[in-house]
Amino acid sequence: MNVLNKRVVPPHAIRTIEGLRDTGYEFNTAMADIIDNSIAANATIIDIFIEMDFIGDITIYIADNGIGMDEEGLEKAMTYGSPQRENLKSLGKFGLGLKTASTAFCRSLSVTTRDSAKSTIYKARWDLDHVADAEDWELLFLNPDDRELELIQTVTNNSSGTVVTWEKVDRLLKDYQDPSGTHARRALDKIIFSLKDHVAMVYQRFLDPSYLEAPNVTIKINSEEIEAWDPFCTDEPGTEMVAKQAQEVEFEDGTKTSFNVKAYVLPRKEEFSSDEARKKAKLSNDLQGFYVYRENRLIHFGNWMGMYTNEPHSTLLRVEFSFEYLMDEAFNVDIKKSRIALNNELYNWLKEQFLPAPRRAANERYRKGQKKNVKKVSKGAHETSNVGIGNREKELKISNVEVKNKGNNDVEVTNKKGKVRIKLPILEPVKDGELHVAPIDSLEDGLLWEPALINTHHAVRINTNHSYYHKVYVPNLSSGVTIQGMDSLLWALSEAELGTISEETKYHLKELRYEVSRILRRLVEDLPEPELDDHESD
């Protein structure tokens, strides 16, 4: 390479610092990046205050009792792309999080810090408006204000620590006609509530004193101490760990590390030990799937990383995946530490070898509850069909069925083909009026429907445990016309079978029902499972 000249070309200050506001942070992710820095600084107390003044201006403080910094350390921390930490296991990873996470929501970021009780308190600020005016990377060093001094004294117990301050918060709330009014304050309350949930989940292992592999940290938000949220409900007697695997990895340079995978099947809603435990579990489509931990900090949750779509029958399955910092590059951990990308080998191992058994276990437990719920939600759904078919039965019947031996379900069918003896379920009505359409829990060979006699009336029995009933009937139970239409179709197929059956065709007609039931089961495989439980505002 023939180098003619060398020049240092610093990035344009305002275009770069403004551009880095748009790295895709959500508020919860941004706040987590600041908390990461506090934990990396060995903090055991992190106190967060999100405040709105009387004119609607929002100020956010994140105070900790970590090791703090001297003036040189503060300048390095405020540098975009600050030097790598000595502890590579640190939750702070790229040296950008503090700045990019903060300015994604505010135009003024200040850090106030000291490294011991006797040290000077230093404060530095990135003010985007000042950078624009100066047209240069001018970092401001200022005197701390009273609120910052108060926090650094109380949270650190008059020792080392740091306070991060966000001012000119311009991207947290939408524009309200009254920035300090009721609607704006309610919106802020909702954001704070969401942050509490996020912190409880992401830092579960740090907040749980019984978890010994991570340092214990107390985190408060607006003076409320956050309790750890365990997505795997390991304290519940009904929770079952259905698979576990520890896998060692060796890199080309000889470095060795490992990752751990555990699959948990949670109890169904009615199986939890208490209503409080059930609500705390937050069973929902959005919270199934992988929970990925890097150095005990949750960085990804709530989906199957492209392996499967989130569906109700997997709601009870949550998979813990834990790894060390040494695998960051292998997993392509992003700047926000909010996602990972699996390489093909690991992806295929998880999907084809590890997950099939846990998915079957979760599916089995879910479907046991489904049977009970289908019976509950379908109660009375076929009453209109029974009335409608009953009104037309006489004119639509194309066969006559005579019972020969009730105990053996032996009947003689007379139709245009002649007479034929067959086996036909001979039943009494389960409830008044149920004479033509009878939903039942199961049918032989997994059939969707079969002809029957109910109190001498021509009837059809419908298998509520068939996939077609789950995925087509159940979502439409509130639509009487749709249910009546489908019931009428199955009753008509049953009557047509009795009207055309003969000695030569009786086995073929049953085989036809079997094949249609099998094909329908396959056709509805990719349809979503219906949510059978009432939506709760837990």
C-alpha cells in the first residue's frame, strides 16, 4: 500500500451527536443501559427518580453508590466510544450506552460523581444545544446543583457514587396541549409502571437475594423498591423443568466457555397455588419463548427467535438460555444488549434437538386445560342448531332408522338403496332439546363427526377435541349463524350417509369420514389457537 498522506478526520460534532440519538432505543432499554453502568461500577443501591414539574418539564435522576470516578475517569466515561473496561464481564460493553441511551430521550446529559467520601465532586454535561452552537465536541464541566448533591450524599451514604441526570427530556412523551395536565401525567405514570416491570424482569438475578451467582442490588424507582420477577415461576409446585443442557464451547484460540439451557413448563391458570401467583406469572402469548441472559442480565425475551410463531399452545413454555461475555461475538450481541442472533449450528440444535420434547410437554399440559375450557365456552352454543334442524327434520329425512338391539347399537336403515344393518350410537339426550347436534369430548379414531340416534331422532355427534372444532368452531362460538351453518353441514353429511348407505358402501362411508377428519386436522394446523380464557387486567 503506497500511502501519500495521513490526516485525522474527526466526525462532524452536531451531525454525529444528533444522529446517535436515533439508534433505536426504547425507554426501558435506555434506562437499563444506565443501570448496567451502575452495576458495572459495583453499586449495591440504585435510586431512580422520574419527575415532572408544574410546567410539564421532566427530569430523570439515576443515582448509585458505586465506585464513582475522578475527573479523568469522568472525562473518559463521557467520551463517545470510551475505553474498554478492565473487567470484560462488565454489563457495560461498547462505551456508548451512557451517551446514546440518554440522548435518545434528552438533549442534556449530566454525570455527577466522586470516588471517595473525601474526594471532590465533579460534574460533566453533554448539552446538544451547546454542541450545536459551538460546532465542536465541547463537554461542559459544571458545579452540581442542589438535587444532585442531595442524591450523591444520601444514596452513597456520604461515600463514592454517581448521579446521571437527564434534562431537556424531549422524546419521552408525545406533545400534549397541556404538558403538565392530567393526560400527560397519566401517560408518564404508565411509562414509570412499565419501567418497574422491565427492571424487575431484566435484573431479576441481581434483585433476588437468594440468587448467589450475581451480586445483589437494590433498585428503587420513585422510592418504590423493585422486587425480582421470576419468569419461570420456580417457586410454584406445579412448575416443571422438562429439559436441561449445559454445553461447552471451545474457540480457535483455545478459550473455553459454556452456555446453559433449561426449559420450564408453567402451570395452567387454574393450577397456580393462588390468584396472586397466577397474576404474577403473567401468562400470555407475548411472554412465552426464550429468556436469554448475558452475565445474569436478561437481554432478550418473549419470542422463539424465528424458530416458531408465538401461539397460545406454547404459552406455558419458557426457556432459559444463559451465557458468558466470551460468547458475545458468537451471538452478535447488539449495542443495546437487547437481542442476540444465533449461528446456524446452535439455531438448528435448539430447534431440532433441544426444543421438541419441551414443546410436546407444554402442548400436552395446555390441551388438558383446553378440553375443560372448550366444554365450558361451548356450553349452549348448539342450541339454535338443535331448534333449527328439529323444525326441518321430518321434511329433510331421506332414511328410516329402526332400532333392533339397543344394547348393541344395532339398527336397520331403510333408504332408496334398500335395507342394511349397521352399528349406530343410540343415545338419550344429555339435556333438554339436544336431539340433533350433540358435542362430545371424543370420537373413535379421532373422527370429527358421526351419525347417531338421540331419542329416535336423526342426529350428529361432533368431537370437540378435534383440531377443527378448536380452531374453527371455538373462535366463532359467539356467531350463532356461523355455528348453525357448520352444524347444519355436519348433520346433512350424516343424513346423507344414512340415506345412501348400503351393505357394499357402509365401510367405505366410515372410511370417508375418517379421511375427511384427518385432512381437516392437517388443513387447520397453521391456524392460530384461540384464546379460551377471558382477558384479565392483571
